[in-house]
Amino acid sequence: MGSIVSLTIGGIEIDWGKNNGYINHSKLFTPSDRTLLSITKDDDCEYENYGYRRTLRDAKPRLELYGYNEYTIREIFNEHKLNYPEYLPPLDIDFDTFASVVKKIVIVPQEHPEEDGNYDLGEYAQMMLGLPEFADLREAVGTSDRDTLSFFENLNPYIQLWLLSTNPENLDLQLEWHTGGIIGGGWTSDEELFRDWEHEHSYLIITEGSSDTFVIKEAISYLRPDIKDFFKYIDMTENYPFTGTGNLFNFYQGLARIGVENKCLVIFDNDTEGLEKHQKCSNIKTLSNLKTTTLPPLPDFESVDTIGPNGLFRANINGSAVSIELFLDLQYKNSKPPIVRWSNFNNNMQCYQGALADKEFYVSQFRKALKKPSGYDFRKLHALIDHIVSCCGSMTAR
């Protein structure tokens, strides 16, 4: 029979392989997800079946960062149809029809029988569509012909997985990668399954300064450790090479010219200078794996104490004075109210440039909070991370 490996959601198999013929799903999990999935009995013996498990809710951000998300899923599906082997009968179903049906599916959790597999071509898809959960999809497909259903046999399982994840009722389902068979059979090891995949699929985060990079790196590591392996950063042990908006813009121009192959996200401040350079970058022709953004605008920044030539007044600083420090908890162990100071006028943008006073103090407080986080408000940092994840997911290069 051979050594079987499978990926299941709520106990339903959505992908399977055998011996050394399988998809490596390590990008959906972390090594710490390894756990005992089940115990099977054979005569008087019991066998422990290890593998990897996390909820679909926790796996979804990894799936999206890997390149399967709202920005790419249609293209991936249509690409599959375009490259589908001519010797197999085609399945005439468009993406919108397929997606609308799968998004409505609610998986009913069930026990996954160990050692499934060994399907003939199309038999696996035929079995899947026979399940009650897939009744609507079976109707939309309109055929039970095994050769025609081989379309689904060859369809990337991450397409269905992402579509299922858009239904909130599926998010608490257990996603399990049953690897015990191939590891016990000597085809691979846990270490080999997770070896160096992230180098090909990680994102290089480039910012205006070392403080920006420090805050983003530490925030992701502390708040979202489940996805931190997707991100790389410029080495800050020496002098940071791209300090300032102008230097970062020049670096972006250089990356665009050489056609860098790595996926890079360049993040400008959401202030007057940062917005100006971000807009200039959008006019530079480059590959889809190089993207710029600004720090995201938030409602918190729509009414902030500021001081300038006209004295003290409250202002909306989105697009004119938002730096990374504004995403920190400005009230944490601080009796002094934060204030933004207006400085030079930008003729191109017809707007003043502003900056938070005493930036270093807030970064220092953030460093302390990482050790003793009680009482620290991470809400705006969560919003920042969500923005970064969304920007990275929108890169179509996979």
C-alpha cells in the first residue's frame, strides 16, 4: 500500500500523497504544531500517528502570505484551467460559480480514518463530491464522470482551502497534516519537511529607519509569532543604510532598475514626505514582487494635539505626520500628553510636515513593555501588522 500522507480539514481529506509523491504543506504550519493526531489499533498493537495541527483560523494568514488570497485566487484558478492537460476531458466551470458554491460549504467535523489513499485518477474527486457537504458543488459540476472530475484531482488544494476559510463557520475547524506514514516509512523527516522553504517565500521589509524596523520586527514577533518566519529585515547591527525618506526612495529606484527577485515591501511614513515619495514610487515601472506602502491611516490620528506657527490645535495627521511611534501606546506610564510639532512646508504636497515630539521616549517604553507587557495597548500595532500582511499578500509573484 505504501506510506500515505494527507491534508484534512475537519477530518475531510482535501489532499493526499504516497511515499515521496506528495505536496509539502509545511508553509501552513510551524514546527511547534507537531502533535499526536490519533492512535490506531492493529490486533494487539497500538500505533501513534503524529503530524501537524492548527485551526483554519490560524492557518489562514500563512496561506494568504504564501500567495493564496483575495488578490490572487482567481488568477491561480484560471491558470489551472489554462494549463489543464488536453488529453483529459475539460470541466466547464468558471471561477465565480466554483467560488460562490465552495464559500457556502460548511464542513461538519468528522473523524479521519488513518491510511486512506490509493485512489485511481478521478476517484478521489468522485469520493469528495459524494459527501453531503459538497452537494451544491456536485450539482454545479453536473457530472459524476471520473475522467471529467479529474479536474479537481489536479486542482491545487489551497484554492479550496482559502475559499472554505472565507466562511466564518469553518474557521475553528482543525487543519491536520498527517505525516506519520511518510516519516515512519523513511521517506522524509520532520526536519526535512521544514527545511529552508521560507527563503523562497519570505518578504523583505524595508523602512525609513532602524526604529521603524525594530518596532515592526518586535511587534510581529510578539503579537504574531505564528507568521514571523515569513518576514526578513535589513541587518541593523551596523549603521542603518536607508535612513530618511530620500534615501529610501533612492534605494527603491535601485531595486526597480535591477529587477530584484525577492519579494520586498518598502514602507514609508504616513507623513507629508513619505506620502510624496510613495506616490513617486507608484510611477516607476517595476515587477509585482516589489511594492511600496505607507504606514496605514487610522481613526486614532484624525484628532491629535499639534503645535505649530498657529499655536496649539487638534488636527487630522493622517498623511502629514504619522510615524511608526504613533502606533505605540503613547499613554503607557507617561504623564506627559503626546504632541505633534509642525515644521517645514512641502510645496509639492501643499502641506506642512509634522512629527511626534520625544519619539525616542515612546520607543523606549515599548522596549520595556516587551518584557512586562501588562497594561500596554497593542491595538494600533495589531492594525499595522494587518496592513503589512495585506500588502504582502497582494504581491502576485509566488
